[in-house]
Amino acid sequence: MFKNRAIVFILITLMIDAIGVGIVFPIMPDLMARVGAGATGEGAFWGGLLMAAYAGALFLCGPVVGSLSDKIGRRPILIAALSMLALDYAIMALAGSFWLLLIGRTLAGLAGATYITATAYIADISSPEEKSANFGLVGGAFGIGFVLGPAIGGLAAEISLTAPFWLAAFLSGGNALFGYFNLPESLPEDKRRPFGKRDLNPFKSILDAFRSPGLAIPLICIFTFEFANLVYPTIWAFWSREVFGWSTLYIGLSLAVYGILLATFQAVLMPVILKWIGNFPTLMLGITAAVISMIGFGFTSTLAALAIFIVLAAFSDLVPVLLTALASNTVDDNKQGVVQGVIASLSSVAAIISPLVMTALFQASVDPIGTYMPGAPFLFAAILVAGMMPLAIKLRGHRSG
């Protein structure tokens, strides 16, 4: 009963968190215009800088957040992170300049977000055999959140550009309050570990993780895939406006469709696929789908093609789930927090660099002086994922539940 209740609560927590995050995506071009960050190409660059600031703060604090949760438990860290996110959205609603937006995003990164501790929480209460499926439920919860978030953001922005931020602040703050009264602790006292000075150094934590037997390849693959996959949240709003001329509403609806597909694949179909063909074949299918969809988005200019490639892109999001399960199953219970923190930090390094690279590519590809190819960032992402495939093949037979 405890396990089922805890999983349901964590899934609801992550869903609400994803709603708050997804609300912002469709309004990013208008938000950049409001604070004077320029037209489509230039606005994409400054939007990428906001994402990089968030990721930079998360990189520095991710292992610390994970290690603290190994020391004092998941519950207090999770509630504190939700509260900090509520503050971030309030700042973004009030911001009248790009630099105030930058401060807000940095504060959100300092919180370590909720995903680190929530994933460690799921690892605490799952057997090794259950982790892939349960992490898939986590992805499904995010998918549902992304169905609701962009749709709500697109609709609320029709009323006021700040309305989506206030909604996100309300949801995050309300969820923190709900968790304070209802969320049980998942990490028993006898499974906690000391917190020392070395835990404050993100580089030391990452190096230690890479030295752990069996962790290096999953971590490298997670970093590479996250770097490439960030092309979607980084440029989707700008790319779809450039290629299809979509309004904020249509951008939000397209993200909602993606969220429906993501939730369906991860929460409903993933357990069936894993039982049918196993973890490794599913992983390789996901990587293949990622390459095909990214190449497709690189060249497409029709809605029919977009509909096909968005399905493949949603399926490819099974890859991080499987890689996370692989990494989780290689360490003891009292190190789940720090491992999830290291994964978050590696993802953050990717999220520092990738938005800057992808938006720079996009800006250059829509520059009237050069070669016009707005899908160039997708093609670059496809090259990265294809290059990762030989390394992923080495994971055959790796313990993944």
C-alpha cells in the first residue's frame, strides 16, 4: 500500500512540475520580444542562454541535491525544490528585463528541480526488475504534464503573457504544500550515508561515478543523447514559427500532441514492449527512431511528414529512461541520490552547451545572407545520436532489470 501510494504521489508531483515547465515553451518567442531580446533568430539565441543558465546552476547543485537527499531523506529536498520553482515562476511573471529572467532561471537551477530526488525516490521503492517500467511511469507523468502544460500556456497567453507564469507558480507552490502534508519518506535511517565536503564538488562526484564499474558507458550515452535531444525544447517554438508560421496557440497544441504520445509510449506501451522484446532491443529501437525523426525534422516542410516524425521522436524518449535504469541498477541503495544527481549534472552540462549550439545553428540557418536551412540543428542532432550507437551496442547484456 505504501509503495503504490508513494508512486502515485510522485507521479502526480512530476506531472504538475511538467505542467509548470511546459507552460513556458509556447510563449518563449513572445517572451523574448517582450524583454527586447530581438526577432526570431536573435530571440532564439537569448532563449537558449536562459536555458543554459538554468542548466549551469543545476550542474553545480545537482550532485549536492542528490547527496543531501542521501543524507537527510528525499522528502525535505523534494518539497524545498518545489517551493524554489514556485518562486522562480513568480519572478519570471514580474520580470521586465532579460536579466531578471536570467536570475529567475538560475534560482530554479539552484533548486536542483524535482526530477533528481523524485527519481531517487522511485529507485528507493523499486526492485531492480521494476525500475525500467517505473522510470517509464515517471516519463509518462511528464508526458501528461506536457500535454496539459503547453496547451494551458498557449491558451493562457491569449489572455496575458504573464498568466502562464502565475499558473505555474500556483501549481508548484500548491504541490509543495500538498507534499508537506502527504508525502512519506522513502529512505530509511539505516540506509542513509554521511554528507561531506567532497559532496560539494560536482566534478568529484562525476569522476567518482565514471570510475564505478558499469556506469561509464550509460553515463556517456545519457550525456550524448540529452545533448542531441535538447534540440526539441530549444528551437521547436522558433523552428515551427519559421517553417509553418504557427501562432503561440498552435505551438502549444503541437507540444501537447507530443506529450500525449510520450505518455502513451512510456506509461502504457513501454512495459509491454519491454516484456515482448527486452531492454536492449528497445533501447536500440529508440536510438534508431531518434536518428530518423531528427533527419526528418531537418528536411520536412509539410504537416503530414511532421506527424510521422513526431511519433518517432516521442518513441525515442524511451532511451533516457532505459539508460537511467541501467545506471541505477549498478549502485547501492544509499547512492541512488548521488547517481541521479550526477545524471542530472551531466544532463545539465549538455543543457548548458546544447542550447547555445542549437540556437546559434538556427540563427545562422535562417540568416538571409547565408544558406537557408532552418532544420540544420535537427540534422546536427541526428549525427550525434548516430555516432553514439556503436557505444550503446556495448550495453548488450548489461543488467537493466
